[in-house]
Amino acid sequence: MAYVISDDCIACGTCIDECPVGAISEGDIYSIDPETCTECGTCADVCPSEAIHPGE
């Protein structure tokens, strides 16, 4: 399953540069394109608010 970003996102931008495939989009709450996400988890590892987790 692709990773998802919860409402705990503080839109800091830390995850954007970490995604090797560019699956993360900016916004009030960032989002991850499930078709592009490779489930590597690098975004979750750097998220300061722990808002990124594997999808269901």
C-alpha cells in the first residue's frame, strides 16, 4: 500500500525533497499519489509531526 499523509501534517515541506519519485504534492495538507508512491518510507522517516504512515 502507498503511504498516506494524515491531518497531522504541518505542511513543512520536509518530505517533498525526500521522495525519490516525486509522489508528494504540496497543499494545506500534503498528499501522496498512490499510483506513484513506491512505498520506500523515506518520507515517513523525516516527517517531524509523524503524519505519514502506510495506507490501509
